[in-house]
Amino acid sequence: MLEKNLDYFSKFDSIVVYYDNGQKIVQEALSNVFDGYNYKFVSKFNKQEEVLFQVADFLTYIDKCYYEYKHKIKATNTQLKFLPINKLRNMLKVLLSKRL
């Protein structure tokens, strides 16, 4: 995705990756993805940034659900309990209309 959108990312002085260091393997994967780009990890942040982190995390979850839907991957029972399909569809309509 980074290489595909290199023109967009090159407009920024640096890329900040907000990650709470919850899993070492995830941090290593993120490091590999951003290797060669001007980036930094931020794991300690103020309450306003924490809210933004949670929003980004939720949007990533929604995007994952959309990917699974497009590729006909069946949602798990946990996913359906967490976010019923009708609510997910409504969110996707709004989010897809705002996607760059």
C-alpha cells in the first residue's frame, strides 16, 4: 500500500505510527513495512491522541471487515456480535464515500 501511494506519503515530512507495543511481532511487521521511509513509533501519547488511536484502530477493523466481505470471507460469530451486519453496512457507506 505504501508503494502504491508513494506520491501521497511523500507529501509528509515524516510518518508517525501509533502503536501501543502490545505485541512484539506486530511492531516488527510494522517496522518492516515502513523500513526505508521516514517514520517513528509513538507508544506513549496524551488522552486526545489516545482517542485518535482508538478511532484509527476501529477504522482499521471496519476496513478489515470490508476486505473480508469483498473476498467472500465469512464473518465470525464474534464479529457479528460486536458489529451487526446492518450497522457495518451503514458505516461502510459513509466511510467509503470519504476514502481518498
